[in-house]
Amino acid sequence: MEVKASTRFVRMSPRKARLVADLVRGKSALEALDILEYTNKKAARIIKKTLASAIANATHNAKLDDEKLVISTIMINDGPALKRMSPRAMGRADIIRKPTAHVIVGVSEK
């Protein structure tokens, strides 16, 4: 049985977050928490909180043993981009895209 947790509309680039997600994909949940603790990226903090929430959901709601949990799915999807204007030379303007991401972590027993 897979238990999921999600964090939506996180202000970070999905492409950069997927680099961190690839580090822990398929690992045991407690080992992944240790890896994310010492990963020096902004996305590691967000993914760690989402993984901790998925572990708590599994132990509290589904009554699963946290020692046997593995990361079954971890997805970083694109969210809506915030669009901002920046002035340029000769009265022109550029659009600056500030991307957001949705983080979905699923854990299940071995």
C-alpha cells in the first residue's frame, strides 16, 4: 500500500529539484532522510519535509512500520510560473519567469 504526501507551489525550479530527487529515488525512507539532511541544496530541505510527512502519514494513518518503508515514487512536477516585468533599454520590458514546483513523495513497505 502506497502512502503519499505532497507539497505544492514551492518557489524553486523543478529542474534543479529533480537533481536532488534522483539522489533518493528507490532508497529506504530513513536512509533518504539522512542523505537529504546533508545535501547542500534548497530543494533538499523541501523534499525532506515532504518525505517526513509521508512517513508520518504511513505510520499514523496506515499503521505501517517506518523501518520497512521505501520511497516508491518521487515526482517533481511543474507548477505555474510567476511572471514579472523588468525594464530594459529604450523603453522596452522583459518578462522574468519565476518557476514553481509541486513535490509528490510516495512511500510503501518493502
